[in-house]
Amino acid sequence: MKKLGILFLAIAIAVMGCKNKTEIDNSSESLEAQNPIFNTKAEELKKINDSLPIIGLLMYDGVLTTEVTATIDVFAKPTQDGKQLFNVITIAETADAIVSEEGLKIVPDYTFENCPKLDVLFVPSAYDMYAQVHNSAIINFIKEQNKNTQYTVSNCAGAHLIGESGIADGKKIVTWIGGGEELQKNYPNLNVQNDSVVRFVEDGKFLSSNGNLVSYISALNLLKKMAGQEQVDFVESYIYLKELQQWKE
């Protein structure tokens, strides 16, 4: 009888264990259903409106947060009457969350492998660009997307990725304040502008800026070209840009 009791106890524990595992699995499925961040299935990718241009933001570990958020801030805003104008997506080499220079974790919408053809590619920077410049996957992604883009934009030291890719040889470009000499030395085929006085430059399809908060300048200039001054005025009022410009201690 003692052995029989032990057998029944073992069966009960096994049943309870299976039940708990099932509950955990169901809980995980529920979590995935409630939060798309946990669901990496292809059909759960961020939806694209095929009738609208696609604005793509390249990301990688160490990226400066403002150079991602400034572009989103400008292009994700609807019109004053609520009409969406652009698809805005973030892209990284893998589906893993990237960690910005300031510690913000961002889960990309797409990877290099499944990214759609972009109408605009924004290339941001990090304080240390060595890993990115020597990452062939990033450089090849920029080269391939540039074949389709209407505009390719770099902010700050993102100009080094443009230089490494060779896509803007002979074109005017500007980088972070104080970084022009190094950029010109590393990429002599670029026409590097004087970053002590130039904040934003446009040459054909290539736009560039000093980066960080000046990334708003490149984004707003491009928004004007793609959507007109009325939308620029609306976005500037939405983000209180004039109030910021007028601010004094």
C-alpha cells in the first residue's frame, strides 16, 4: 500500500506539472497576442501603406537617440486634418532590440533581410563609428537601399557610413561640428563642407546635417520638399519649435 501511495503521488505531481506548463505556454501566447514586441512572425511586421512613401531609419547599438527620434517626430505626424503622409519604419541588422548611446532600448520594425524598398533612408551616427564603418552588412544595406531611394540623408558622423559606401562621391556633405577634417581625410572623394558654419547641406538626392538636435533641420527641410511648407508649419507648431527657439533662461 505504501508503494501504491507513492505511485499516486508521483502521478499527481506529473499532472500538476503538465498543467502548470500549459498555463505558462498559454500565458506566453497571450502575451504575444497582446504585445507585438514579443511576436516576431513575419505577418506581424509593421503594416505598410503601399500608397505612401516609406521613410526608413537605420539603427544600431550606440546610435544617438535624437537622430532617430527627430526623424520620427517630424515624419510620423499626420496632417492637420489627420491624414497620414508617410510610412515611418525603423531598421536594424537583426530583430533584437538596439540600445542607444543614452540607454534607450528600441525594437526595430524591420531587419536588413526583410526591409522593403525605401523612398528615404536616414543614416544616423554614434560617438564611436568604428564598429559601424567596419560592418559590411550595414554598408551593403546602405548601398542597396540607395539604388531605390529618392533621398538619402546622413546626420552627424553618419556621413562616415555614406563615405564608406561610396554612394555620394563628389557630392557635398557635412558632418558633426569639428569632424569635417577627419571625414575629408578618410574619404577624399567626398566634398566635405565647413562644419563650423554649415549646419545642413543638400546636393542632389543627398542631404546631411551636423546631427543631434540639428537632425530636425534635415528632417524639416526634407519634409518641405516632400509635403510642402504648410505641413512644416503644422509640425513645427505641434512640437513647439518656435517656443524652443525663443526660450531663454
